[in-house]
Amino acid sequence: MPITASVLTATLDDLVRVEEVATAEYYVGDLFRRQFGSAPPDYPRHFVAWYRAAVNAYVAIGFLHCTVIDDLCLFGGLVEDERAIGRMPVAHQMALRGAGGVAARLFSGVFAHLSGKPAFWAHVGDERIRSLFVAAGFEATAAPFVLVRWNASLAAQARDAMVARVAALGAF
């Protein structure tokens, strides 16, 4: 697909957008299976990072799943499509990496969509993925593998209670 001059001179905000989609399978099923060896979750909420390759031509370059349970927002299934990123013009790749990469774009988009939650949670064992969450403001908790990004000012006792609730869920 030819790349137009207007796309080459666009800003990163014009080139990469994060949108919530109704179903992950349709948009990122193959990408998710390639990364995790299984189908993506079939329950909400699904966020896709879209790259504008040309006018009216968009390519999914990343995915993040969120499970919302009452006041908990659990992040999982983070995946970046290195194949699609590798097909981007070098200038776009450099701009994206300079802005923190696909994961950073996904996080900022999801943070904006779900900003009313007191915290965002992740259960991460992989060190590379963990570093992406930490770069987005997540921090370790007393529970193994559980990371949190606080959005609300809560008393220490309330925070500890939330950590215990999330840890009791196990891997998500």
C-alpha cells in the first residue's frame, strides 16, 4: 500500500490512536494467538492501538485487555505487533519508540478511557512486559507479580485491602 505524503508528515497523535473495540477476536485474534498461544478473552474490555498506514487504512499494532470488576480495573494480554511495526516507515518507527512505544500509547489511551477507577492493576511475571508497566507508572506491591498504578489518594489501609483483593484473584 503506497504511503501518502500527508501520512509521512503526520504527528504521532495522528498516526497512532487507541480505540475500544467490542470484540478482540475480529481485530487482533491472530496477533493474540501468536503471542499467547490461545484466543483473546471474549469478555470486555478490549483496546487496540491503530496505526494509520494511509488515508482510511489502519493496521492494529497493539492490544490490551481490561477486566473491570466493581472498582477494580485489571490489565492483561498486552501485546505489540512487531511485524506490523517493522513495516512502518523508519521515521514512524523512531517516533513511536521515542514516545515509549506501542505499550505507552495503549496505556495512555486506556488511562483516559477508564480514569474513574481508583487504581489500575496488572499481574506480570515476564520481566520485559513488567518493565513496560513500570515505565507507565505501575509499581510493585507486597503481592508477588502484582503491579498497581494508583489513580486516587487512598489511606494505607484501603490500599492494602485493595492489594489483598487483587492478590486473591490469582493470575489474570
